Amino acid sequence: MRIPGSIAVEQRPALEPGIDEVVIRPTYCGLCGTDVELLRGSVDPDYVRYPLTLGHEWSGTIESVGSAVEGLSPGDRCVAECIVPCGRCAPCRAGRTNVCETYDELGFTREGGASDQVVVPARLVHVLEAEVSLLDAALVEPSSVVYRALEKASPESGSHVLVVGDGTIALLAADLVRLWSPASVDMIGRRADQAELAHAVGVEGFATEGSPEGSYDVTIEAAGASQAVLTAATASRRGGTVVLLGLPPTGGTLELPGDLLVNNDLTLSASFGYTSAAWRQTVGLLNERRIQPGRIVTHRFPLDDYGAAFEALRATDGARGKVLLEIACARG
């Protein structure tokens, strides 16, 4: 993608790793709404640099390693953190690598994984257990985003949970919140077609209208829409927690009734991206087979058919979970 609105598959020279880098051959690369916004050119310019290769959700196999790399070998199946923290600033030293003072991320400011090859600092690479599928692993990135938000909010066991939204992040939130042993998980979505996917990840009550008031211990806004934030706040009980996980459009504003927030003693917990610790924990859950996020994949396209993949992302009818590019298919 050389400029917003222009996208194509290009032939480029083979990559070589630096001394502390690895070259990985992606197998699957996920696409999400943010990739649509990158193509449209509507992502905050502080978080993107054109030209770029898309791809911040992917899995693959190590092809070559730099001379100083230890513990990683060609043939290792892996995933890699795409946020590249400096490791030196105050947030990084405190473990808050998601808000490193120098923003750097594959698929945004560095070449991403929608390619036959991608170069990654070795310190960001995580090896997968043999029984873990690369399809499941391709969803480590959105899963770690959700995991970090839930860990920050710390739902209590036995909580009644509402997820607002029905896309990939909402489905993963409904799935991963089970790790905290909730009493129930409900979802308010926009499309009835998503009900089957929602039930498959443990949602008990799925609705496309209505806004239950004051009945949930934890409400998770995962739609990326201003109205969804109000829905989540209104549905929270007194003393409840509202988790802000969706990413509203750049420059968007929220209008929330101040008396509702104060009188109900609500906790608003917003979360951006994932920390290195959250990524490591998510990979651990995957390696232990405690999570299987690949079950929400509904669409798979060869890399050369990226146009159809973007059309699937934009579609307003039919069930849609995660949309994947199959990079291996592009290589024949």
C-alpha cells in the first residue's frame, strides 16, 4: 500500500535478517477493521507511515535467523509481537509496553505480515507447541488485545457480563472472559446473523436491540462506536466496571451522563493494544490448549484475492468472524 486507497501485491527481493532478527514466512494473516481504515487513510497519522505492507495479525514459520540469535531456529512455528517497544522508556520499564513512548508496530510503521516474508526482532518471537495450529495462532494478536483489557479490569468470578458488539473483538471477549469464570455472558450486537457465532463462544443471551439497565457486573464495549459506550455504561450495575475495548473513529467524541458515572460509582477501564506480558500469557494459554480462537474464523482467501477479503470485511449480511489471508496459497 503505497498511498491510502491504493493496494496491490508486489514482487520484492528476498529478505535477510540482521544479527538480532529473524525472517519469518507467514502462513496466515488476519485482516480487521483497522486494515480497512488503513486502506481508506483514516487512521491517525501518528500511528501509520506509508508506504506499508499490511499485517499485524499473523502466524508462520521461521525461515532464517541472525548470527546473534539464540533459542530460535529455522523451521520453528511461531508468532511475533507486532508492537515493537523500545524497552528503555518509563512505560516500558514499568511493563506498559503497549504505550511505549516511541510508537512502532508491524503493519503500521513497519512492514507487516501480509507477505511471503517478514523481518522481526528476535526478542518478539514466540515459539508454538507442536499441537497448536497456525490458524489458531494467527489470532494471538487480537486475543492478546482482549486478554490485556480483561486482565486490567479483573472481573470477579461469578460476574454477569455483557459484551456490546458482535465482531471479532467482541466474539473473542465473550470467549476469553470465560477464563475468569463468569456466571453468565450476554451480547448485544447489530446483526442477527452473528448469533450462531456468539453462541459458539459461550454467549447465552444474544440480542440486536434493547439496552438492559443496571444489571451487569462487567460490560465490555467492543464495537468501536460512541453509542456502544453509552449502552455499556447504562447496562452496568452500581459499582460495576465498564471495559472500553473498541476503537472509535479518529477524533470521535463521547457524551456520557456524568451523574450516571458518579452516582453508580462506575469504573471505566480503557485498554490499548497489548503488553509484552499479555502477549506471552496469551501464547501460553494457546500452547496449553486452554483457548482455541481459530473457531471464529469464517472467511479464508488466498493473498492474491485480497480484494474479496476486503469485501467480506465490509459486508453487512451473513455471519462474519475473522477474515484470514492464506499466504501459503499465494506461494502455490
